[in-house]
Amino acid sequence: MTELRKTVEEFWAAAEARDWEAFAETLAEDVAYEAPMSRERVRGREAYVRFNREFPGDWRVRVERIVAEDAQAVSWIRFTLGDEVNVGISFFTGDAAGRITTVTDFWPDPYEPPANRARLTERF
């Protein structure tokens, strides 16, 4: 297991537990967060912890998969807020100490497939 993979596991576990001190420990001081779909950027550990801590509602996160190499990792999560379930894909980079230096989040919207593909697929 890579150090970054372990850190990403700790990142999500701390987020789910609302343990913001442990969450902060997974991050480099100069961590940068980007959400390309909403064009948001957050710079720095303190700001990024606050950004997550103040997210509204009683949300839950469940990790589906993490794939990691030495300095980069990606996670697939299910994010639940009330009855709404969203899928999130997060790309991470890390430093030599195994701390997260960048997070880039993608939150794709579900959609109905084209009718002409129905004969080729099954729905789940």
C-alpha cells in the first residue's frame, strides 16, 4: 500500500467522522482544492478544512474505491445528503511525507441514457 493511499483512506474516514483535526493532518499546509465543474478553488489547509467543516447538512460519505501510486491517487465515493445520493471522483497528489497537496473533485450528474442503446444494455 502506498503512503498516499493510506492518507486518502484517513482523509475520507476523518471527513465521515467529522474529525477535523485528523482531516487536517492528512493535508499539506499549502494544499490546493479545485472543483472544475463549479470553478471553485480553495488554497491552504485551514481554508480547506473550514470549507469541508462548514458544508451544510447531515451528509455521509462512503468510499467505493481508491487507486493509488506513489504520488497520486483517485477515489470514487458515494456522497449522501438526505435522500440524495451523488457520486464523486477525487484526484489527489501527495508530497514525500504522504500528505495531500492537491485535491480535484468531479461531481457528475446522473442522466438517462439514449433510448437507442436500451437493446444493448441493462439498467441497474
